Amino acid sequence: MATVRPLRPEPAVRDPALSDRALDNLRFIRETMERAGTFTAISGWGIAAVGVLAMAAAPIARLRPTIEWRVGTWVATAAACIALSLWATATKARRSELSMVSGPAQKLALAFSPAMLVGALLTAALLRIGATDLLPGVWMLLYGTAVVSGGAFSVRIIPVMGLCFMALGTAALFAPPAVGEWLMVAGFGVVHVAFGIQIARRHGG
């Protein structure tokens, strides 16, 4: 009697071209999702620290003998705050395994930068013509615009913070000069601290 042997299927032959196409498709999907996503590594504690630094700088600026020195103090503080915020965000991004040069991060930076550049140019122009009373309003309006624009590519609470700065900047434009400095303390100090703590609690630091 003949023995019946089960037929074994031929082992599948791997098609290198098909594998390459699959990897290309996966890479394309990943890059598309990355470009369409948001950058969630903004450091809330970094934003809060910026607020504390701004509040510490306010009395120092008021003690400066000339308006140029006072403006210089705020400009130096702004540079230090940007460096501090970038460092805190980079630290959070590393901890969260997110890239600082990803698609959303690049979009955030590109949206944030133009208003800040305009702010620097207007600062120089207003100093040249002696219209320094307008600086608090201009600074907060343009910073708020930058935050709203950049925040479109980050967590939802960021644009809300930007709108608060725009509201304070609008008030500062029409307020007496002495009030403008206090509004800057409220904006660059208190608003940063309040929103920074909320961001840290809701989004992991």
C-alpha cells in the first residue's frame, strides 16, 4: 500500500523590491504624520522660570539712570529668557524622545520668529525717535502675536497665553507710561508663571 505524504508548501521567497517599497511607504507615512503633528515638548517649568526672571529684572530696570539703560536691561533679560526657555524645552524633548528639528518644531520656530524680528527692529526705531513710551505695548503685542502663531503647532493652551499678552499690550499702548511698566510685569512675569505651571501640570513638565 502506498504511503500518503502530506504536501508541504514551498517556502515563500522574499522579494527584496517589495520589502524596500514597504519601508519607503512606512517612512513616508511617518514623515507625513510628523509634519502634520504638534510639538508638545514646550517646557512649562521653563516658561514659569522665564516669568520669575522677568519679575526679578523689573526693579533692576527701574533703577537704571537712563531710558537707554532701562531698555537695555529688558533686552538683555529677553535674550536670557529665550536661552533659558530653549534649554528647558530641549531638556524636555530629550526626556520625551522628541526631536528639536522635527517638522512641527520647525513650523513652530518659523511661525514664532517673524514677529520677534519685527519687535527688535521696532525697538531700535522707537529708541531712535524717542518714542520709548510705546515700547511696553509694542513688545507685548508682538510677543503675543509670536506666541499665538507658534502655538498653533503646539499644545492648545499656548495660543491662549499669547492672546493674554496681546490684550495687555493693547492696554499698555493707551495707558499712561508709568502703567506700561507694571503691565509688562503682569505679562512677562505673572502670565508666564501662571501659564507655565498649568502647562507643566497638564503636559508633563
